[in-house]
Amino acid sequence: MSGKKLAVCAAVFTILWFALPVGAADIQEPALSAENTRLEDGRMASMVKKGKPLDRLISYTPESPAFYAVAKLLSAPPDTKIRFSWFFVSQKQHVADVEITNGSHGSDIYVYSTLTNNENPWPQGSFKVEMFVGDREEPDQIVDFDVE
């Protein structure tokens, strides 16, 4: 290879070498933002222990002490608001809204809401819980369950 060709190759290599870190720096994970935040794997559980659901339920008994609605919060910035809206579908009744935040616990965590009936038996029938991120009007997750 002639000296001139070698110099051109070395110059091209040097330019590519220094351009590579700049290009690589541009390839990043999307920033945590409300637009990217979502809830997945919505479910009902008998209990939450150490921040995780113990199981997955589709029904409760009238004597169940509480309902636990759980979902995985993904790509969430700190202090993201999550709202759980509880409904007794059989009676077309809105039961409660519960709002929580992830605080500084980060993202990719389970979030949950608990609904109790003050030690009274639950009425038999169909229920549902709708889970929302922030002030969204459409729920991110809807979980149906029964009391039998």
C-alpha cells in the first residue's frame, strides 16, 4: 500500500474512531416520562408480601378480609400517580377511588391497592377494578373478579 493510501486510510479510521462514541452516546434508553409509563399484568391477589403479589385470583369468598389489585408499573418517573377505581358491577355501583404514587421507589415495581369491607361480608356478585396512570381517562388495566 502506498504512503498516500495509508495516510487516507488512517485519516478515515481516525474520523470513524472519534465519531463512534458520539453516535453510541445518541443511542440511549427512552427517558422516564409520563408518555412511556404504563401498567401491565393487572391482577387480583390474596395478599402482597415484600412488594409482590403472592398469587393470582379470579374470585374471593364473602369472608375475604380484603381485595388486592396489583399491577407492574413500568417506565415511571418518581412520584407517578396511579389511580384504582373499584366497582361493584352487579349493582352498577362505584365503590371507591384510591390514589397512590410510586414516590421515590422507582420504576418496574408492583403497585397495589387494597379494598376492605370493615370486617363485614362482601356481597356476592361481579366486581372490577380499573387502573390508571396519572390523569389518563382510559384505564391502563381492567381486572374483573367475582365474590362467590
